[in-house]
Amino acid sequence: MKLEQRKIYPFLYIAPVLILFAVYIFYPTIFSIVISLLKWDGFSSLSKASFIWFDNYKNLIKDDVFWLALKNTFIFVGGCLVFQNLFGLTLALTLFYVKIRGGKVWRAIIFFPAILSSVIVGLIWKLILSNTGFLNQTLSAIGLSSLNRVWLGNQLTPIFCIIFVNVWQWSGYNMVIYYAGLQSIPDDLIEAAKLDGASWPKLILKIIMPLLGGVASIAMVLNIIGGFKVFDLVYVLTRGGPAHFSEVLTTYIFFHAFDVNGSNLLSYASAIAIVLTIISFVFAVIRIRMTRTVEY
Amino acid sequence: MPGKKFFSNKFTFGKFLVVLYLICFLVLIILPLLWMFSLSFRAPGTMNTIIPNGLQFDNYQRAIKLADERDYPISQMYKNSIITTFFSVGITLIISSLAAYAFSKLKFKGSKAIFYLVLIAMVIPVQIFLIPIFIFSKYTGLLNSYIGLILPYIAFGMSLGIFIFKGFFDQIPKELSEAAKIDGASEFQTFLRIILPISKPAISTVIIFLFLQNWNEFILALVLLSKTNLYTVPVALSKFVGEFYFPWELYAATVFLTAIPIMIVFFIFQNWFIKGLTAGAIKG
């Protein structure tokens, strides 16, 4: 029998993928669940670790920082979702329907931060938001020095600063996604509505928005998934500090697993990771279903 | 083309407001970058003014020297990033196009289930796999090696590759590959000589997406590398600039030394970037 007719043949094509999937995705998932049921620091031998079953999870419930990180994660996801979509949509509408000289260059500039690494973006904004940074300098220069503060070093503002920086970086990306959506709307539809005397607000709400539904839901889910994934920016800007006030789930995992000041309890960190998995899994499934239904 | 003609060229208050909004946003994007750029040309101790007084051009040389002295040579971190990005993107392209071909053209039992399973990796935060991967790498000696970073980069990039390639292959009419097979081509030859050459749009989308993803990747490199001579650009930056006390003018110069090359590449190939990243987001 020729190789091509054998049942095993297609598996030759997917073998490398399957092996990597097993090693880097399947095994870690199972292993994470197992570790989260242990008491283990990750340095001593695994055979010395003991099963404490759900104690890590019970401790999580009693852990104030965990709840704070969870709350911050949802604030972050919500804030980014709203503003990145809002700016993305309005910028796309503006650049697509208003004739402006150099529109293409403008689009590229607004998009540009999306290709920078979050580490670079974080380092730039860390300096701007620092004590004697650009923001405080500017506020002083226009006579608003009463607003000066250590933006990343108090209890309230750091998480909102992080949201702001994330919105700064990713609005342009949302813009090009919406822009692609606008390109797929047939011109004659808009022309016809204009001939009927539809005003711009009406045109946008009644005709353009409904047609953008598919693209909008993709942009939203992308922002949600990206929001749960955020780590680099928080790590560079605040390390979750001061005193955990800007901690999100991902940085809190890192804190317990790898930070020199952390508990070095890999088992506890794994329990947090499992919680994050469960939350993001829901959105992962939505995302995958969406790509099945939306056709472009 | 930006700017359809639906909005009349006449001056209206609405148009004025809309353009004002756009200008505000542009300023918001450009100003932070510009301020940072101006810092990188300032003399030491002149940071507390908004408008620079005087220019200093050797900050960039001093930043490179300082990085050398502190054992974070910038050329070395570029080398590390180039090696890990090049090999991870290259290998991901090969294995994901192969797998996508099987998922798309070779019907086999369980293909759908496996396909959706692989897709999940695309959307779940990598932090979940981080701890087991760290332990696995430690016991297999993969910590602190290029290959130990390249392999997980492939694993976390291949889902997107498979997704985009499968979407593209599905649209190629069957007649094309059937004709090749009648001419005596094997399945693999059909893939290599017929399917791949017409898949350039998919290939460029995958390249651009994975290039940025792996070039900018941070947390895996942070956890899996602890030797400074192996640090990729983001890790080296965060350790070097982020953790030491640093003179601002050199801080800014170092940040721009790592940002300028990608800036230049972006503005030369901007259409390609935007098209590829949009397609990757919408289709993948």
C-alpha cells in the first residue's frame, strides 16, 4: 500500500504540531492543575511535595491581594474594552469618511505604537509619569501644579495610568480593524442613504453600525483576551506595586512563582493560574466560535 | 483609500470638530514619543524643562558604552533577538503550513477535534503554561538556551499560523490540486509546488504577525533566560534600563536604540504591516 493511502499519512503533516502541543500546551495544563493541589516551592524534589488538595484555593479566597488583583484585572479589561473600541471606531470613521490630506500617514502614525514592544512603551511612559516627568512638568507649566502627583506611586492612580497607556498603545490597532470593516461596506449603500437625505448621525447609527457588527465583536473579544493577558506593561510600569495596589492576576502569578520578594510557592501561583485559565477559557471559546461564523 | 467623498468639501462645523478630534489624538500619540526623543539629545542635568536647551549628540554613543560596561551589550541583545525570532518564525511557517494542509485537504478522523484543540492555545494567556514550562525546561537543560526559547515560541505561534493557512487553503479550489495529481504529482509535491506558491498573502500575514509577536515577546524570555548574554531586546531593556538608576538622557537614548530599527522597518513597509496585522486579527 502506498504511504499516501495509509491512515497514518495525514498525521505525518501534523506530527510536529502535535508533539509541540503535547509538550508545551497539553502537559503544562495538566501539570498546572496537579501542582495547584500540592504544597511545593518548585526547588525541592517533586517527590517531597505533599498533596494539600484544595488548600491553595481556600487560601486564595482568604487572600486580599488575590481579590485586589482580580478586581484590577476586571477594571483593566473593562476600561480597555470601552476606550479602545470607542477610539478605534471613531478614528476609523473619521479617517474613512472625511477627506483629509495625508490620511494614510495619519493612520500609520496612530497605528504605530501597536508594533512597539510593551516594554518600550512601558519604559517611555514610566518616565513621563515619574515624579519630575513630562506630565508633571506640563501640569506645572500651565499652572495646574496642584494636580501634580507621583502617578505610579499611590494607591489609586496606577491602575488607571496602566489602562491609559494600554489604550494609547492599542487604539490604533482597533482603528485599523474597524477600518477594514468599513472598507467592506458597499459604497452605493451609503450613497443611497445620503440621497434619501439621511443625516450623518443617523447614517452611522442605522446603517454603518449594524453592518460593522461582526468586526466589532471581533475587536471586543480581542480586547478582552488581550486584557486578561496583560503582563509586560504592568511589570515595567509598577511591578504590581506600590504594595500590590496595581497587581493584576498575571503579575500576581509571577510574583508568587518567580519574584525574589515573593513567596516562591509555585503551587500557590499555579492555583492563581488555574483561576485565570477558567476565566479566559470562556472568552477563548467565544473567540474560536466567532472565527467560525464570521466570513471575510 | 482613506477619505471617501461622502463628506462634502464644504467647511462645516461637524467636519471641523471631527478633524479637531483627529488632531488631538495625533498629538497624544506623537507628543510622548517626541518628548522622549528630545530627552535623548539633552545634556545631563537639563531634564526639568519642557523645551530642551542645547543639544548633545554623543548620548547614543555613551548609551552604547554604558550598556557594554554593565554587560548588556546592545549588539548582543540584537543578535539574540534576531536568532530567536528568525528561527521561531521560520520553523512555525513550515510546520503550521504543513498541518493546515492536512486539516484542509486531507480528511482524516478526528481532524476537526484536533484543529479546535490546537486553536485554544492561540487565545489562552501564556502565564498559565509558564510554571510547568519553566520546570520542564529546568529538568531538560533547556533553560538558558536559544532552542529552549525558540520551541515555546513555535508552540504558541503555530495555532495562528495553522488558522490563517487553513482559512486560505480552504478557499483554493479542489480542481487545482486534482489536476496536479493527475499529472502524477504526489500529495507532498502538490503542497510544495502548487499550493504554497499561490499562498503568498497567507505567508506574509503569518510572517508579519509572528515576527512582531516573537520580537516583542517578554514573559517567556524573562523566565526562561537568566544569563545576561542570552537576553533578548525586551528582557535586556527591562533589566538594564528598568532596574538600575539611570541618567535620563541615556535611558531615552537606549530606548530609542531599540525602537528606531523597527520604526524604520514599519514606516517603509507600513501598508504591508497594517494589512497583515488586520488580516491576522480578523481571520485569526
